[in-house]
Amino acid sequence: MGSLHFLSDDINLAYIMEVKAEDGEVEPKQKKIGQIVSDLVGKNEFIRPDGELFVHRKLVSHASDGAIKTNMSLLWQALIQSKKEAIGHAANSYLSVTVGDLTNSAKLPDDQLVRTWKEKTEEILFPHTWPIYCIDELRSDSKFRLSKPSFGAPYTIFPIASDYAAAIVTGFIKIHYRLNTNAITRSLRDAGLEAKCFLGDYRNPGGQLLDSKRSAYFQVQRGAITLNIHALPVEQLLFEGLPLEDLVASVISQCEAEEKQREKSPNYGKQNVRRFHSMSTYTSMEAVRATSLAYIFSELWQQNQFVCLALTIFQQRCKATYRGALHLYLLEATNLLTANLPAKEEAEQKEHKE
Amino acid sequence: MAINQVQREMQLQFHPEQIKAFENIETLIEEVRRCREPIQYRTVQQHLGEYIEHADNTAEEASSRLKLIETHLRRLPYNKNVIDRQSAQKKLEQDKEQADLERERYRRLGRQYRSIGDAMAWQLYGFRALPIYALGLNASPGPISQSKKRGADAEAKKVDELWDEYQAFALRHDYTNLLRVWDLSIFYPMTLT
């Protein structure tokens, strides 16, 4: 049996404990990983087993009026529309969110439902939505995300009503995401970085990436500093409402930290290995998640209307004003959104042959 | 998506257990969001534990059944006691498909219910991403199987001991998808308030 005290920047958070069936000792390997967790949480860094430094950075980001920046409003808009029309869609200049509500799909005829879903999730978005033409689009959906739970924030802590969250988790509401990687690259370049999206490499015949880059989506360069942007921030951008400006700010902050590190030790980075790894967390995202606590009493909310909430939570450190909407709905077992399509196509083909 | 894949998806999505899980998960989310005191968290974890253990046990049973059917299928050509091999094979293949579907259904349900444990974890850690990410720096332990039963029982016992002695709430990492380092996160009443 082993336990470890978890120290944070300002409060003692918790103990973690390893429990053994018989009064045995915690194995050295387990002790080591427990210590890594404690160091990362308490000191914001740890030395990896390969000797490289892993550092955590917290990016404080709020708009000048104190409001929290987030793209969560896209999800809200799409959810509300899906309640009325079975399929809802909202987009900004780099992210497109489409919501399909299976509990509500009887509102549209099957063929229209499928057509609308395909249009929103597959067809090119016009320049009034995505002013930057997108060659390499990153697409994913809630089903894929739920099948591979990893670091990401679960839908159960999204600031949406519990019935919506439950419907997403159980697959009765499906969310489709599209990310304009060209817009991301442009933003990084506008911030003074040389940027490249790796998705393009797969387009070249026989195009492959080096092993070290396979898990990365973007690469940025500033002077002698080269950084790969891996899945975690990209997933936050795609799924969790992280605004692009926060991602760019965290990349710049990481470049600056590496530059300082190089100034301190001149030999730093001379070898062909990365010496320094960084992970960013965003106060805006944490505050957005904390507001989920307010989304309880569905009956207090009016159907199909935006409701303003003023909240002071999260240890009184984050103030946020949110617009959200909640609806009560009954579960209707209806057809899967795209379920009829292949069957229908096959039937049509058969009919055609006959 | 092939037609049988679509049919499979529909069978999974609109199965009564999945529809029931939707209702249960909605209730559990509300319960978690109302939690402020250790006793409230403890109650939710007890409810959650019943659902997760049911899902994991059923998935494991289906998995064992699947393995057994696969063995029968492999041995079928050499089984002299079978008279009508064709119909026996058809029956076994149907059973295999059914067991596979059931295993997938309950694995999914296990993941879905564990997202409630994830919500508890985020909430208990004050919605701070760092402890959650740090405690995720490990391989997933997977569902609670019979082989891990002794460990799971020891954890349950420890959770009760901590409650009885200190009124401390111990979140079981096995009830989450995200927490993968060590077994319990223990929150004493002072830290929660």
C-alpha cells in the first residue's frame, strides 16, 4: 500500500493511493510513475526516464472585458438548431460543428436528413464561412472521440444540460467536427512563425512522415527553434472549444521559453534530439468546464430560447457570462441518421439493374 | 459503411440497455453536478459502481463465450459427433456474432458510464487540467475483470475504511477512463470544502 501527497500551486489537492490485495509493497516502477505525477502537479515539470525535461505551462487567457474566450458557442448554436431541425450547424472561420439529433430525426424525411448531413459534413464550405480555402481538412466526430477516451475533457463536463451531455455520451446525439488546417497555419504565420501542416505530406504519392512526426499535426519554426504541435492541443481546438488565438499564444510562449533556455545553455539543442517538452493548459478552458456545474435544472430553462447565466464559480477566480440553451426532450427511437443510406443505395442499384 | 455494419450499429444504438443507459447517465450527470460534500460523491460512486461492474462483468462473460464458440468453430471439422456440419457451423457463427455484439455493447456501456467517473474526477480536482493529464500518463488498465477481482475488492475495502475513519472520499480510478496512475484519489473533507 502506498500513498503520495499531491501538492499544487496554492492548495493541497489530494492524495493518490496504490492499493494492494495483500499487504505488499508498491513496485518501484509504480512508485516512479507516482513520483512523476507528483512532480508534474507540484513543480510543473519532471525529468522523463530518457533524461528530457517535460514542462507544464498555464496560459491565462481572458478577453479584455473579463469574458472567457471559447468556441463552445458553436456547439450550443448547433445543438439548438438540431432540436428544431434534427441537424444543426454552426461555424467560424476555422471550425465547423454539425450536430445530428437521433432523438429528433423524424422531423425531416430520411433522404433530406441524409442530404443535409452530407452537405454539412462533407461538402466544401463557402468563403463566407471559411474565407481561407482549405486543402487539408481535419475531420472527426463524437463517436470516434468516445471510442478512444484519452486526455480530453469528457462531454459530461461540457457546459451543456445533462440530457444533452447524456445523449452525446450514449450516441443519440452525434457531433461532427471539421477543422480548417490552412486557417490554423495562416494564423501561426501571421504571428511570425513559419508553420507547416503535416496532413499535406499524406497527399503526396507515397508520402510518409518520420516516426517522430507521425503523431504531430503541425510544425512551427522561429529562428533556431522548431516545435511539433501534437494531438492534445489540436484535439482541444477541434472538440473542446479552445480558441485559435489561445493555441497560437501558447505556441509563442513555448518558443520564447525554448529561446530563453538556449540563451542559458549555449549547447542546448545542438544534438538532433528534443531536449524540452512542453504541455499547455488554458485557464479559459478550465473556467468553461467549471460552468458545467450550473447546467442542472433543465426545468428552469425555457425551451428553444437563449438564456443568459451569470456565474461566479471556480474558487471565485473565474467570472464568466455565458449564453446557453437547454431543452427537455423525449426519447424517440428513430432511425439512425445515416443508417438508411447504404441500404437505400443498394436497393436503388438493385432496382436499376432489374 | 457496409449494410451489416449499419445494422450492427443500429442494434447497438437502439438496444434497450443503451436506451436505459441514456436515462441512467443523465441522472448520474445531474447527481455529480449537485455534489459538494464527500457523502454526495460517495453516494454517486456507489450508484456508478453498480452500473460499471454490471457492464464489465457482462462484457467479460460475452468475451469468454466468444472464445469458447471460436474454439468450437475451429474444432468443428474434426468433431465426429456432429452429423450436420453445415447447420452446426451456421448456428455457431450466429452465436459468435451475438456474443461479439454483446461484448461490444457492454464495453461501450462501460466506457459511457466511466465518463461519469471522469466528470467526478474533473470536478474533484477543481476542473484543473494538469492533475487530470498527469494522472493519465499511463496505459489504460482496461475493464475490471475476474482476474482483477481481488484487487478491486481491496480497493472497495480501502474506500470504506477511509470513509469510516476520516469521512474522506476516495475516487476509484477504475471507475474512470482518464485516471490511470495508481488506484485511488483521496479527498479529505477539508480539501473539498
